Amino acid sequence: MKFQVNRDVFSEAVSFAVKLLPQRTTLPILSGILIQARDDGLVLSSFDYEVSSQTEIQADVEEPGTVLVSGRLLAEIAGRLPNAPVRVTTQDARISVTCGSANFTLLSMPVEEYPSIPEIGAESGVVPAEEFATAVAQVAVAASRDDVTPVITGVQLEVRENNLSLVATDRYRVAVREIDWDGGSVASAEAVTALVPARTLQEVGKTFGHSGTISVAITSRDDRELIAFSAEKKTVTSLLIKGNFPPVRRLFPDTVDNHAVMNTAELIEATRRVALVLEREAALRYSFTADGLTLEAIGSEQAQASESIDAILTGDDTVVSLKPQFLLDGLGAVHSEFVRISFTKTENPNKPGPVLITSQSSREQAGADTYRYLLQPNLLLR
């Protein structure tokens, strides 16, 4: 195999291909990147039986061929090469990488032992890339990081007609965002769901966020369900998480009469300041009255804090106790100057219901309800 390629194009392609590979693997061969040199350019691929990445780039190929090499090592080398064309040649089990005055020799891995890259089925639909990336960032923060319950470490994608919903939960909060979905001629009234690992989806959002549109394909083959995201000659596939995602949508109230509206940035800054005295995992006390909002933290005997900010309350005075980081995650995702915090009721008057966080266009005007964040309060200490 022998080819020459632009340094920046090659470095970016290698970085993309290895980005989703695990840091550690019991099978060293799965840490490799597969480079296929064809007459029309290069195809770079990686696959660890769960997630695959593949990209095509232009190159001057003198001798076609296929080679497998350590992915992260090649990515580090490619990222530090001098500003000159990169020339790659193979001789037996050795790979020579030359760029300007820099020369590297790497050992190849056995290509015949590498698993086949998953085949992608027919396109299921198309989503706006920037909107999809924003939606993933808003929702994935609520996914669980505890692998003990894999089903809630993912983001549930739900397709119905011209709408795609993203839903995530870690039992303490639920985040939902809806965006447009173009199913083309295969649009179906039946709901289609796919439970995708949150980490993979976040990388897809970051990588494809400026690609215009993203093509999505959901396929089932040989008892293996997977989803593929493609844009600009790049493709990421992921096995879907098996299991039933909890029916968390029913937790959202149809209507809420009691709510407060505040400036989002003021509430974020006040929460960060008052939380400084809290011990780990402790909650802040938020008291909403006609006079505004008061935040209180009882950290320890040595430190306490409180702060008041403006708030417009509709309904009864309300006191809730919330974990500051969980609240900050929701506030950071509303993307509006003002935020509405709505208070739901429970059958037990001594137990507060979840608070619903939504965007607010102005102090008086509610925002579009495409993003909703439901947070369960801690029980107040009495």
C-alpha cells in the first residue's frame, strides 16, 4: 500500500475514527484503525463490536491496500506532524509514515482478525444537524451514569410522523426535547423508538453539529439492533441498548397553575454562590413568595449563606429543596433569558411534587415548550 494525503485532512479523519474507541479493551485488536486505500481515496474505520466510526477522504493512492494499525498512537502522531504532505507506505508488517523531515515506523495488526464493519440499512429519516446537536446536549445531561441500570444510561429517541423526541432520565430528573423529523416517503404513523447510549449520542452531536443535516438509519439484523448517523462522508453506528425505557413522559403535568418566572442568569449565579457553603450532595432551600425568591444554604456550623433575587410568582407561596447541580443542568439547557419554574402537586401535602423547568421568552411570555426538564425535590428537613 502506498498513498499521499493532506496532513490536516488525514489528522482530522484519524481523530474522528478513534474518538469513540474505548480507553481500555480486553482485545487489543479492537484498538486499531482500519485504513483502506482505494483508487478513489481512503476509508478509515474503527469498530469495537458496539460502536463504529467510518470516514472517507481524498488521497493520491499509488498502490491500493488495507492495513490495521494502533488507532490512538496514529492519532497522536498525525496530530503532531509538521505542515507537509503525509506519505504512508507498507512493507510486510511495517507501516512507514513520512511527513517533511519526520519519519515513523509502526507495526501493523492482522487485518484478517478484525471484525467486519456493520452494514447500514435504508435511511429512516433526516434531522437538522444544529438542532439535533442542541437537543442532545440539552437532554443527555439527565441520563444516568450508573452502569448498574443500563437502560437509563441511554437517550430514548422516539419518532412519530414529522417529530423526533429525545428523552432521558436518571430517576431524579427527566429531560425531553422535540425537533423536526423528515421521514421522506417512508414516514409512518407508528412510533419508532431507539435507545442510544448517551455518550455515543453526545459525540455524534458534537461531530455532526455543523453538517447541515444528519441522515439517520435504524436497522435490525441478526438479532442486533443498531442506529447509524451519517453526514459529510462520516458515519457513526451504535448498538441500541436492550430493555424497556421507563414511561417517564406520564410524569409531566398537563397544566400547572403555580409557577415563578426569573432571569435565568441571575438564578444560575445566585445558586452557584449560595451553594459554595454546602457539603457534598446537600440541597439548597428555595423559598418563592410574592416578594421574590430567597435561596438558603445551611452548610455546617462554620458556614451558612442566603441570597434573594427578583421573581414573579403566580399562585401560592412555595418552598422546595433542590440539588443545586441538578437545577443548574436544567437552567443551562433552557437557552432563554428568563426561565419558568412550575410547581406540581402530590396527593401528600407534606411532599412537594416535581418542579418543571421550561423556557420563558420574557417575564410575561412563555417560551416554546420543545424543551422540558422535570426535577424531583429533596424532602425538606423540618
